[in-house]
Amino acid sequence: MFITLEGIEGAGKGSVIADLALALRGSGQDVLLTREPGGCPLGEALRAQLLDMRNTGIAAEAELFLYLADRAQHVREIIVPALQAGRLVLCDRYSDSTLAYQGYGRGRDPDFLRSLDNFASGGLKPDLTLLLDLPAETGLARARARNELENKVESEGRFEAEALAFHCRVREGFLTLARREPERFAVIDAGRPLAEVLAEARALVAQRLSQRA
Ligand code: TYD
């Protein structure tokens, strides 16, 4: 089973995915926790470039192919072998992030991006995608507070420095994707207290696992 988490900056994906891994491992599941970009050694190198604040000159087209290169390697080196071994794969961001950020955010045709992404991912689709949804203003405020706390302003802030309008388009893009595929997506209101968000995410995954059993 392949589960992905999506959402804008500051939606709380990190907390939710860590909690899900804990709960699933506690119930005896063999979980592989991974992320994009950066889920394999090549991806780590690409991630460092993609998130570096100093790389202001990366062309939008180059950015797209760097994310797709990360995915192409990650799918083949990490995700597919884990799924073939019967493991449950939990991935922090995947194809929907490319469609939302490089497509809706940057104003590129999502259908064109979908076909490129399909090539990069070898057509591998998640069984379940949890979309943590909240207003872009709230997410950005949370992400900035976290960056300051962790002193990451220099290295992790390239997207967080984008204008609010960009993040509003990304959020709307994610919601559009969720409406297109309601059977794959579950939208969680991430503006609520963390405990409620975690409980809902756990319940949604447990429900999907029981349907598959
Ligand atoms: P992530 O580490 O999840 O950042 P955060 O914890 O701040 O949400 O993701 C890194 C950034 O990469 C994030 O700003 C979204 C962006 N991204 C894309 O633009 N396209 C993609 O295909 C992926 C996977 C991520």
C-alpha cells in the first residue's frame, strides 16, 4: 500500500506522517517512511539545490525536471522495491506536489505536467493521498515561525519566500486535484488543533487498510 501526504507549507505534514508511522508500526505494519524531494541519495543532492535560497536563478523548466528526476530515481530505487516486498510506503509529497506547485502555482498546464510526471513515476499512483488543507496565510505563518525556531531561514526557505498569491494558487490546485479524484484523496482540515488532525489521519488510514484486508 502506497500512501502520500500533501499540503502547502506549514500544513503539518511532518507531524502527521511521523505520527502515522508510529501508529502503523505499533499495529505491526512494516512501514517505509520517505519523502520527496530527497528520498534517495541522488534526491538528497537535488533537494539541496532545490531548496537553497541562493539558487534564485533556477529556471521554472529546470526546477520541474529536477523534481521529476528526484521522483524517477526515488520510485525505482526505493518505493517500488519496498512495495514489492509488501511494505507500506508513507511518502511526504509526491506527484500532486508537482502538479500543485509547478503546475497551478507557476501557471503551467497541469495536463502537460501530468504526462511528464507519468513518465517520471512510471505511472505509479498512490492508493491513498491525505491532503492537509488550510489557508495559505495560516500555513505560511506557521512555516516562518518554524524556520526561525530551527534557524533554517537560509537553507529551507526558497518556496516559503514566494508571494502569498503563489501559495494560494498551490492550495487551490491541491483542492482541484482532490475534487478530480475523490476516491484517492481524503481532505483533512489542518487548521484545527494538531491532536484532532492526527486522530483523523489515523482513522482514515485505518479505514483504508481495513477495506483492503
Ligand atoms: P518539503 O520538504 O515537504 O517542505 P515543507 O516541509 O516546507 O512543506 O518540500 C520541499 C519543497 O518542495 C516544498 O516547498 C514543496 C516543493 N515541491 C515542489 O515544488 N514540487 C514537487 O514535486 C515536490 C515533491 C516538492
